Amino acid sequence: MYDNTSPPQSDRRSRPGPGPWLSSLESEAIEIIREGIATAARPVMLYSIGKDSSVLLHLARKAFWPAPLPMPLLHVDTTWKFREMIAFRDRVAAEVGVELIVHTNQEGADAGITPFTHPSDYYTDVMKTVALRQALDAGRYDTIFIGARRDEEKSRAKERVFSLRNARHQWDPKAQRPEPWNLYNTRLQPGESLRASPLSNWSEADIWRYIADEEIPIVPLYYAAERPVVERDGQLIMVDDDRMPLLPGESPQPRRVRFRTLGCYPLTAAIEGDADTLDRVIAETLAADHSEREGRLIDHDGEASMERKKRDGYF
Amino acid sequence: MLPTLRFVLCGSVDDGKSTLIGRILCDSRQVFTDQMERVEDDSRRYGTQGGATDLALLMDGLQDERQQGITIDVAYRGFQTARRRFIVADAPGHEQYTRNMATGASTADLAVVMVDARKGVLPQTARHTRIAAMFGVRHIVLAVNKMDLAGWDRDTFEAIASAYGTVAEAVGVSNVRTFPVSALTGENLTRAADSTSWHTGPTLLEHLETIEIEQPAASRPFRMPVQYVNRPNPDFRGYCGRIAAGTVSPGEHVRISPAGTGAEVESIVVWRGTRDSATQGDSVTLTLKPDVDVSRGDVICTADNPLAVADQFQARIVWMGDEPLAVGRPYRLKLHTCEVGAAVTRIRHRVDVSDGSELAAPQLGLNDLGVVNLATNRPIPFAPFDESRELGRFILIDRATNATVGAGTITYPLMRASNLKWQDFDITGEKRAELKRQRARCLWLTGLSASGKSTIANLLEKRLVIEGRHTYLLDGDNVRHGLNRDLGFTEADRVENIRRIAEVARLMVDAGLIVIVSFISPFQSERDFARTLFQPGDFLEIFVDAPLEVCARRDPKGLYAKAMRGELRNFTGVDSPYERPETPDVHLDTQKLAPEDCVELVMRNLE
Ligand SMILES: Nc1nc2c(ncn2[C@@H]2O[C@H](COP(=O)(O)OP(=O)(O)O)[C@@H](O)[C@H]2O)c(=O)[nH]1
């Protein structure tokens, strides 16, 4: 399946099949996805094109095989994603044969809000948070599957598998429903919705191992390659297109870099390295001493930023 | 490596839970440099260790928690040491967050209960232990923390250990291990203590790394609650679910609870293929043959040991709603994938969390534990929690707010009648049949000797039993040899014979059974008499029609031959008439229909 995006396979032979741990994570995720679909009126999957989304999409297809995916994919396009991400997205949607809904906050784009002209938290709010709300309201979705993991960040570690949002998409961390066992309460009042996180108990390493075991295609940006980058505030930023204004004295240099996480290219820092196969990426990930979110510049904005964003309706 | 250990960490506020986890993460190199830097930064703002790194801040994720320095909600954290993987649920201490602690305990194999060495065992400690036990946790580790502040005093430790032993015993947990630790320094937690020579043996972490949690045997009977019916096209109907117990393979016979319908597993469908077998914990899709009717909430079970069905239960419950639990108020109950209406019919008692005593209670408030009687608005397939975790636990949902207001475990089913008052309750045939989930009837097969009555009767009974029905077959053999032993073949005896059979059939129908009568019964008047004993519609006259010549040719017992030779008197069709039914309820033309088709035709008339 879409071989041009698969990593080199040479180092694949030695690997055993999925161990009991990954199998149980897989069965749990499928159980969660089926539970959401069984009770949802208007389900949707947020597709961010990253590795977690790729795993989530794969699991959802497995859950309903031989039926097609019983929900559309929704991508909130800020217009600043890496070009390779968009190409990958369109290819996957065509291959899978699933409805792909792409939404951009057009007013924001028309108002000229970009990561270069506005503070990153304001840009994120308008082009991601508000855009997402617009798309969810337009689709009147009641169950929104996301690829969030509890190991990503502290406030997420406290979030339920089925997490309630009010009609304004806000999360109230103090009023979370108890969620004992696997007895998910998916009942909703009009206007309310659920964020369902089938990958809650997965770690970053689990994601990578599963991608390897299942040969799930991912965006090539995860593999090291020579790419044009500039160094800003100690971060390596890839110059993905000519919309990026260069500072005086700056000129893109080819460096061997890869990305641990993918988002808007101006806000996603690359790391240097030679990991150009899946096994090398996994080896580097396991040995890493920095969390993957460090590459996401927006998470550093202010105290408890992620929790606040969620209260405001960012995922 | 041992299977991943899921444990819940419980204790009162400030006992050091977050610090303990932070310490383990740090010492097993699970904290990224950037996370550590942020914690150090946070420590200067919110820390409780005078600006030194406060490891608790690694865990306390929510803004409110950090400002108040408490843990509000259960936080899940995965980590791995060289020897094992862990998922820890860090559970809140405050009584008002007991529901969150219950959430954390529900998925745990083991509980680490923390006690501050200076405070000893508190009512909270008992509460957490009790909830952990109720939610199925069987192993407990008692961590007596802050031993550094208690001067590593052995007597202090032993007094706490023994006080806790009493609590654990009252709760019914026998697997308790006790450790004196300092979460702050890691002593006896991640490394041997500098200061205790009196405590020997593994560290707390080593204990967690090596403890074996017994898994339920895969040899348990197969059960899979149906989560979702997958029907992409008219040619495929798959039942999706996660196997709760046992194993399954294609070709095995299953029964659908609660309907009782029987079927065979045709295939186990997985991504782009099929499998030869699947076991508990696996999420799979099953196809069945024949393609019987199965819905979400049904449980596919092994055929010879299907799941029990009931609508009245005794259950343990922890109340999580802000509004108290009210007797008689309708809630929604969710048990495995089955959602029904439910009400608590009686609060048997509230459990005092600290000493376990049973208190009379008109209602249960937030965070109360109690034992209740529960009624559902229809019978549901279940197992007592002690037999099967997956099929014996439930939540209660408020109908107005949709909040999850209670969580509980089924202790055992209550007999239907035991909750009803005797004086206004008559046990009728209808009640008895209802218990068997069927309509009781008499299926009266009439026809010449050798017409095929016995063959059809036997097949019919098998079919009914496979579908989970309760039946009985009355035929010449089992009645002649006992009940009617005194009767011969005179005209009067024949009439008496039929009368007794009809009366016995009537009693058995009243007992709730589907009774198949297989008798020549040649006279219309006799069959009409039998009909008068039953409610309209409960008696079906089924004519097994085969021409005399055919029966005489078959003559499996040589009776026709004997009769023709005059050795048998009053033999129907030879020297005694057979009156064909004028208007049978079902007419089985055995010339045209195979026995299986005849059964099919009868079954269709039963619907
Ligand atoms: N001296 C000492 N202090 C501790 C120890 N464990 C925790 N603490 C301190 O006790 C306070 C409460 O700890 P915390 O982990 O936040 O408790 P939690 O509410 O149970 O999570 C913090 O100030 C910790 O630094 C210990 O073993 N020794």
C-alpha cells in the first residue's frame, strides 16, 4: 500500500509480531472506537496527518473491516502545514476511500493572520481552535475521535477516554464523569459532544512500534533527510515554502533533520539526526531525553497552556 | 517480561503519592530533560520543598491542583523499568473526589495505599482500601511514607502495619505487603535505605516489578458481549465485540443470551482475513450460521453453558452523584454493552467505610458505599462480579443530566418472586412460562402409525431446545409404560388413554413448558376434547399427513402386516378408522416435505 511513503524495509525482518502489550492496546482501542460509533449519531475523526492520526485511522479501519470507515475524516487546515503533509493527506484519503472534510478559518486567513505576523498563541487560537469549533459546529458532530495520548502532557493524563465538551466545546476538568472500567458513558444533552481518545494508554514508543509492526504509512518528514532549515532561538525551522520571511542574514541551509511531531511548519522545530528508517527512528525515540512536545512551539506559551487551550475548546 | 502492571496509588492528600511516582519516574529515567526543567521552574513558583525540586509537580497536571497543591483528578501515567511496564493511576485523596479514586481503582491489578508515618491509618485509608477491594483489586501494597520525618522508627512503622492489617482483614483483602519508605529520598522505594537495618527484602519498586497477577483462566466458558452489528452489505453480517471470557473457534456452537437462540460460529473476521481462534481480551468480529438475530447488548456464549439472565439483583454500589440515590427513581444502567432502565428497589444497608459495619440508610449520598437491591426493566445477561469482572459490573446514569451517578458490582441475582409481596401475587402458568422466556403451548401431532410423527416430534424438540426453549415430549412409549400401564386397547381404554395424555399435557403447559404430543389420536372428537383444556391459541393440532399405502409400505415395526394378518385388533387404518383433521392448525404433507422442512413449518407457526 502506497509504497512511496513506506520506510525502507531492509531492517524489518528481525522484528517479531506485535507482542501481548501492543495487541491488548490494539484491542482496547478498537473496543473504544466501536463503542463510540455504536452510540454516536454524527461521528467524525480528527485527522491531523501525524503519526498518531495514522495509527488511529488504521485502528478504525480494522475495527469495522470489511465495512468502510463509518465516519468522515476532518482536517483543520491552517494553510501553514508542511506541503508533504497535505500531499500525504490527499493520497491517504483517496487510498482509503473515505470522505475527507477540510476546513480553514477563512475569515482568519482573509484577515492575514499568520504565524509570522501574529503571536503564536493568537494565531493558534484563530486558525486552529476557532477553526475547529467552526468545523465541528458546521458538521454538528457528537462524537469526535482524536489521537490524543495521556503521556503527551500533564492535563491530558487526567482526561477521560470519552471526554465531555459543552455546547461551546469547553472542557470542565472538575466536572469530569467518573469512568470506571470500560463502561463508557456516551450519553449527551443537545449540543454537547464527546472527544473520544482510543490511544489514551499508548506511549510514543508504542505508536512507533505499532507503525512498524503494522507497516502503517506515515509522512516522510518523520525520517531524516536533507532539508532547508534556518536556526531561530535555538530551534531548527524548515523553510517549506517562500512565504517564510527570512530575517537579515538568514539563509536556509541544508541540514539532515527529521520531525518528532508535525504541525504548522513555522511552529514545528526539527531535530538533527540520521534516523532515516523506522527502526532507527524507534531507537532514537527510546533513547531520547526530551519529550516530543518540545518540538511544538505553542506548548511553551505560558503557564498550563494546554489545559487552558482545552478549556477553550482546542481538542 | 511480566505483563504490564496496572496499579492505583491511593492515600490522603499530602501523604506523598505524587512525590512517590515522581521519584520512581526520575530514578527509572522516565522524565525527559525538558519536563524536568519545567518542574524545576514550577517548583520555584508552587513547590513545597522550599524551592528545591518538588517531584509532585511532575504529576499534578491541572492548574487548580497546582495552585491548591492537591490532586483533584485521577492521572494516568505509563512508565517502564528494565523489568516491567506499568500504568499507574494517581488517585485523589480528598473524600469529595472518591469517585475519581474509584475510576482509578477500576482498572488496577494492585493498589499502593499510602500512609503518612506521622499520621497513621486514617478513615480515608480504610475508605480507599474498601473501594479498591470492591472494584476488584486483590493485591495491596502498604507504603508507610515519610519515614525520614519519623526518624525511621521501627515501632511507629509496626504499629501502623498492624493497624492496617486489621482494616485489610475487615475488607477481605489477604494479599498485603508493607514497606517503610521515603518518597522524597527514594529509600526502600527505589533503593535500599541508608537508615533502616531492620527492614530487609526487596524495595517497593522491586516488589512491583516482580509480583505476578493471576490472570483469569482462558478455559472459562466463552462470552462475548456484542458491541456493534456490522452490516456493510446484505451479504455480510458480523458481530463486533471484545471477548470477555474464554476462547472461540469457527465451527463451535454458541447461544445468544438473553434470547437463547442457537447458532454456529462461521468465522472470526479480522483485518483483511480470518483467524482460527480468538481469546479473552481480543476485539474481533464473528459471523454466525444460521444468520440469527443478534443486537448490541446481547452476549454470544458457548452453547452448553450460556450466561444467566435476570432482572433483579443484589449489588454493591458506590454512589457518585451529587443528588443522593433515591429508592424507586429510574436510572439508566449500563452493564457490558447492554443499556436498560433500572431502579434501586431497596437499600439493604450503607457500609461504614472505616469499620465496615452495616448501617440502616434511607438513601445513599455522594461517596457512600452500600448494598442494594436493583431491578432492571428487562432481563439482562450477566454474571456475578466474582465470577466474571467484565459481565458483573455496571454504572448508573442519571436520566436527566446524563451524569454517571453510580458504579457497582453484581453480587447475585434475586429470584423474581422474592421481592414481590405474596398477597398480591398469583403464580400462574403465564408467570412460569415468562420465567422460561417462552410461550407455553401444546403441539399435538396426529397421524397414522408410521406417518412420521416420532421423527418430526424428535427433530422439533431438538430444534426448540437449541433455541433455548423448555420442552417435553409425550409419546406412546413413555406414557404407555408408566402412567397408562393399566390401559389396554378397548374402545373405553383408548378414550381414557387420550384423556390422560391431554390432561398431563395441560398440566405441563401450566408449568410453563412447550409440550409436544405425538399420538395417532384418530378421532376428531378426542382432539377437539384435548383442545378444550387449553387457552385459545395454546393448542396446535398438527396433522402429519401420509397416505395409508405409504405407511403400510414403510411399516417399520411390522404392525401393519400383523394387523392385516388379523393378529392385531383395532389397528388404525386397517380395522379402525382414522379421521383426517378437517381444519388442522398445521398441515404437514410428508409426501412433499422433508422432516426438516416440516419442523421449519411448525416453527414458523409458533412465531
Ligand atoms: N520529608 C518527606 N517529605 C515528603 C515525602 N513524601 C512526600 N513529601 C512531601 O509531602 C508533601 C505532599 O506530597 P505530595 O506528593 O504532593 O502528596 P499527594 O497529595 O499525596 O500527592 C510535599 O511537600 C512532599 O514534598 C517523604 O517521604 N519525606
